[in-house]
Amino acid sequence: MTPANLSPNANESRCHSGFHLSRNTPAGGLRARLLALTLAALALCAPALPASAQPTGDLGLVVERASGSLLVVDQSDRASIGRITGLGDLSHASLVYSPDEQFAYVFGRDGGLSKVDILAQTITARVMQAGNSIGGAISDDGRFVAVSNYEPGGVRVFDADTLEMVADIPTGSKTIGLVDIPGTRFVFSLWDTGETWIADLSGETPQITRIKGMGTNPYDALVTGDGRTYIAGLFGEDHLSALDLWQEHPEPQVILPSYAKGREGLPVYKMPHLEGWALAGQDFVLPAMGQHEVLWVDARSLQETGRTTTHGQPVFAISRPDGRYVWVNFAHPLNDTVQVIDSVTKEVIHQFTPGPGVLHMEFTPRGHEVWLSVRDAGKVMVYDTETFEKLGEIAAESPSGIFFTARAHRMGL
Amino acid sequence: MTPANLSPNANESRCHSGFHLSRNTPAGGLRARLLALTLAALALCAPALPASAQPTGDLGLVVERASGSLLVVDQSDRASIGRITGLGDLSHASLVYSPDEQFAYVFGRDGGLSKVDILAQTITARVMQAGNSIGGAISDDGRFVAVSNYEPGGVRVFDADTLEMVADIPTGSKTIGLVDIPGTRFVFSLWDTGETWIADLSGETPQITRIKGMGTNPYDALVTGDGRTYIAGLFGEDHLSALDLWQEHPEPQVILPSYAKGREGLPVYKMPHLEGWALAGQDFVLPAMGQHEVLWVDARSLQETGRTTTHGQPVFAISRPDGRYVWVNFAHPLNDTVQVIDSVTKEVIHQFTPGPGVLHMEFTPRGHEVWLSVRDAGKVMVYDTETFEKLGEIAAESPSGIFFTARAHRMGL
């Protein structure tokens, strides 16, 4: 939505009105110059009112992996509004947002942790916190940012304001599947020992709970949107493991036993991203590793309820926020295609080919649009999720992950 | 499960379980100093942002009913940052947010519809759209704001930018229970005829689907967070009615039949707010009308699964966002008290008395805090939802509804 001008009279000396004008200017370069002028004018105005007219609720960041930059996007205008550079190695990068939706914490594969300001479009702090890291999370109260590391194996926790390290939790193992849960807690798993740990940071010192017996080589994990069920994918087993975190003493539960039994595994071009698992109606839907299918699991009993054959090996299987439809992208060489599955009938209802290298999909918070990163086309493409009509596209340099600021308000990311 | 406590000895840099807490160690101090230097260096490079730059992700509005004003609050700072006046009759007022979290649409009982800018803290548009209205909603794409009216009976739809009326849907009845669902659609119910209508605004002209037989005198309704199940409370029946909106032809389904049978109804001091119904674990929890209890209904089967006796007649029964706990406030004269119910055991685990006239409760988006309007104390009070510790309070004039901007990203409000 284009913000309405606050005053019908463009000459009225409201310090924020110039910003609206600059946002609506079509040419990017001109817009940037106008923005600079506007910001200068704002500084001179020193108004009593909060003067920046840039709300943050509909912004987002797109990871540009090849150039180590982030494209700042405006969801309502379906446009890019800036770029933040100098973020190092952004292959497999992910990020989380501060509760106010002003700051993003970017987790680079190279161990870099960067704090960026989406309003100022700058890096405000950056630390190399490990040699090889694999994602992070922010605590429910926004005070702590945690990163899970391969090298050295463990989790490090940082003050969200300053990026000062406040806790170091070595695990003696590559550490994966880090998520936040309520109560200023984080959950993560250990590749080498098959354990899941819960770190409670609500008090003066971290309290750690260790849960053994999750299975051989957990490689990724997710927690459900309510923070209750933690599910780990296992590289060394033909099943998954789940924990009910609402129990006082959570015990690992085997789910989907022998889900690939009797079938020759296809080569795994790309490990499925378990963060893509999602609740779709009464089921979770998840990509089957090494198979051309997605699996449906009853959210309550954790029993398999069905399988849907797909175009290729699924990478992400993501529910539209209402759970009515599931969108799936695929591993190389079939990664030019997207399929849409009806979560009631479990049938593919739509298939299309956005372009080469569809790497990620992000829904607007209430699901009316989906944004796709089409890496080798150098574009982010926007589609209507009801009509499947293409609504727009945005130039981007080798785009991968797309992250809207609404994630600030969700658990378990 | 063995919680691994850190060593109580602050001089020991490592505890027996191998954890390292940098903030208690010299190494941590060094790190902090190095980081401070890094930040100082970065600060020199960063372009100046207006000092008053204000992100919108953690803001909120508190309805001040007696004075017809809105208090602007900052969730992270637990503070008020301004006041917007001139909104007319705000008794029973509610509001929704634009997708960018800059604008709120305020629905007054007197038929006033106001658009306010939370950054500029001003009213940008205001229309008297009916004589007596009862709440509204914003479409999933943010284009349309709809209001349900008693007088004249029906729904009116407005352009979210301009507040120009774009559709008038007379129903010949008092109209209640208006909610948004995916697909640029609204659902609402008719007090006089017991019908529920679905209005689809995705095309050039509104398409209306009428569903008959919901029951006598629906007085309020809700839709579940996924936009799938619409449940109407009935003034003239001893049950509720539900619709599965994912069906091609939704049929009313009776739920909680005879839930008050054989018990003399207590006087209804205040009709429960069905928007307060919420998913708590596997159940919906809802206030029983005229009784001192909340009812639990299986979210899948819609069968009753339990009742919890409460301190008084519940007004709101609201789940913490993760569903683990349900917070309940009560009708006059017991409205100085709040109870907290565990959604697993269905037992009251905490009760306290914030003060006279607890009218509303709003959780931070990830549930670490709850904000309470305590009308007759003239305060909004903030509590930690894990420890129940009071964290702060904010002066407000007869506060009622509290609305955080994160609502912009949720369906069915």
C-alpha cells in the first residue's frame, strides 16, 4: 500500500511529507538522491513529532549471495528501496529481526554475525564469531541472539544491542537446528552425539537441559509455530525424531519410521530445509529426503497420513500462512519449477516455471502474495497466491533467502 | 533430564559441564572493550539517521474510552510516546492496522471510522459511516476496510487509502461478527435472520454467498487463526454454530449443544467477547455465557473436552501466543482479578488482582509479556508471563482495548 500523504497540501511544512514523495519517485537513482535530501532536511527540521515516515511493518531483506549484500524491499510497493553491502560470505545465510522490526541479525556461513539497520540501511555492528556457522535465532524478549556453529562446535549467545558475547556454550559437536522457544530459551541439536539441548537464558546464568537418544546425525530441525514440538531430521536413520517441549521431561519420539524403506534413495542434491516444514490444515508437510515427494504427518499423532508425488526432490515445502496450500520448490536440475499442493486433497493443483534457480519462497504475512527468489534470472518475482498471476518482479543479484520483517513477531524461526 | 547449572563460583571461568559465561570473566570484558572499539569505528562510517527515526514493529495503541483518545505506546520501552485525540465515542471501540504498521483504522460504536497515523500521531481521515457500528476488519491485501453496522444494518467497505466507500452491503439486519479471511474476503453474521454471509471483494463487484440456518440471534463470532473455522455465539440458543470455510459449500454445524442445560443462568453482566476465543494447545478455550467457567472444545472435532471453574463470569479468555497458558478476566463486580489457566492440565495456576476494572489483555507478539488495561486505576500494567512479575505501568485515561501493531500480520481480527 502506498502511504497516503498526511497533508492534502504538499507545501505544508511537515517534516515527513517529503519522504512520501521520494518513495513514490519511480527512478531508483533519483529516489536515492531525493531520499538523501529528505534525510538532510529532516535533520534540519528537528521536529517534535517522530519524523521518519518509513514504517517497518512491510519491509524485507533479500540475501544476495554472490555479492555479500542485502537488498532492502518494500512489500507493499513491490519494489527495492536500497542495498546494504559488506556482509561477507552469504551462501546459506539466514537472518532474524528485532521485535521493533528495525534491526536484522544476519548469520553468514563464514561465522560472521552482522547487525543491520533496515531504516538507515547500514551495518551497525559486525563480529566474526566462529569459523563456520549454520544459522541463529533471537530470544522471545529480543535481548539475545544465538548462533549455532560447526567450528568450534557449539552455540554462542550475544547481546542484541551491542553484539557483545554474553554466553558461550561449547557442545563438542557440530551444532544445528537452533530455534527459539518461549521463556527466553533456545533449543539445538548435536550432529556428533545425537543429543538435543535446551538452553534457558531467563536467569543470571544459562541453565542447560540435555536430551539424549535423538538418533544418528541430526542435520537440521524445526519447532512448530507454537514452540511445542521440536522435530529433528536424521542423516543416519530412516526416520525423524520429535520432542514435546511442553512435557516436564521431553522424551524423543520416533516419527515416520522407515519412510524410505524398500526404495532406492535418489542422490541427495540438496538437503531439505526443515524450516520449510509447516502446518497445513491438520498435517505437517515436509520434503522427503532423496525422494520426489512430500510427506504428510498428522500434527497431533505424528503418524504419516499421506504422500504426494512431486516434480523433483523438494527443497522447501512451505504453507501459505493459512495452511490451505503448500508451495514446493526443487533441487537442481529441476529447480526452475514450483508446484502448489492443496492441503485438503493433497493433490498438486498448479505447476509453473518462474525461471532458472528458484531458491526460496516467502509469503506476505497474511498470504495474499508469495515472493520467489529466481537466482539465475537475477530477479525476485511476486505472485498472487489465489490467481497465480505474476504481479511484479524486482532486480536482484543472485537472490536467495527472502525475509519479511513480520518474522519479528513469530516464534521458532 | 539433568539441568547443568553453571558453577556458583564467579571466579571460575568454566563450569563442570563445560559452559563458559563470558560476561563473568576477564575474557568477556576484553571482548566487550574490543567490541566497543569496533562499534565506535562503525559509528564514524555510518550515515546519520534522523534521531527520531521510529520503527513501527513494537508500537501499539490503547483506547482511552472516556476521553475519545488513543495512547500511543512503545512496547520495548514499556512507555507511552504520545496521544491522538478527537476520535469521538470510543466505548467498545476496536481497531486494525495497515500491513505496513503505520496506520490504524478505528471503529467507534457511534459509527465513526477514523484512520490514524501512528508515526505522525495524527488523524489522517475520519468519516461517520453509520449510526451504530460494531467492529471492522481489513482485507488480507490491505486494500479494503470493512465495518459491520447495526444501524443501518449491513456492511460498508472503504478504500484503505482514502476512506472512500467502495461497497455498501445492506443486510436488513443488525450485522455482527465481521472478520477477514484469505482471498480478499470478509465473513459476517446477521442477528435478525441467523445467516452468515461471505463477501468476496477480489473482483470488480462484491460476490456474496449466503449461508442460512446458523441459529437464532448470533451476537458475535470469530474465525480461527488460519481463517478456516468460523464460530458464532447465539443469544437465542443453548449452543454455538460453526462453519468450515474450506468446504466448497459450508454447512452450519452445532457445537457445544445444551452447554448450560440444567443450570440456572447467572445474570449476564457482559456478553463475552468471542474474539477472545483462542487455540490453546489442541483445544479452543472460550468463556461460557452466564456461567463462572471457561469451556474447552477440541479444535478438530469441535467436541467439548472440559470445563474450568473460574473466579467470575469470564469476559476474555486469551491464549498466550504459544497456547501454553490462557489468561482470563471477568465481568463486573469481579473485574479486579485475572486468572491464568494451564492449557495442558486445564487448572488455574495463578490468580492475582491487578486493580479495579481489568478490561483487556494484550500479549506481546511472542508472548513474553502481557499488558493489562486497568480502567479505574487509570493505568496499563505490564507483566512477565513466565514469572508473573510486574514489569511496569503506564498512565492512561480509562484505558480499555490494547492493540499492538503486530496485529497487522494476523488473519481474522
